[in-house]
Amino acid sequence: DQFQCFLEVSNTHLLQYLQIEFHNYQTGLWDRVALGSYSTSDGVMEATVTTNPGRYIQTSPNTREMQAQLRWTAPSGGGLTEVKVDEAVWMLRP
């Protein structure tokens, strides 16, 4: 089993860190699944989970739910940073 997320991202300043976190339904916590630093040009960020990917998917008889969030650290000089996500692709492979 494998769960993958691809994001095409860019931002207005060089970030110190940009991370993707998935909500873990077994623990109730957010798990960091990818970490990177991106510039003002588009870049692809990938998160791949191969160990027990089902912990990030809430199932019920008729629906599936998954929660993800982005977190970033602004440059050390302060100021606002805008992160742009142009495209997101989510894949679950049983």
C-alpha cells in the first residue's frame, strides 16, 4: 500500500522550511510527511507514505476523509510570505 501527495508550490520569498503534515486518525496528531525549502519559481514537493498509509484515512460506510495541512517558516528578516499551491495530486495505491 502507498499514499502519495504531489504539490506544485512557489512562494514570494525563500522559505526556511515548508512542510506537509497529514492527520493521523489513529493517534489524533499531525505527522510531518515532507519537508523542503522552495524559491519563487515553481517546484514539486512530494510526500510518500508506504508504512500503514491507512492511518491517514478516516473511513465510514460511504465516505473516505483525509486531512492535510501546510506549515512554513518565514525568512529570518521577518515580513509576510505567500505560499502558492498551483496543483495538488493525491494518490492511494492499494
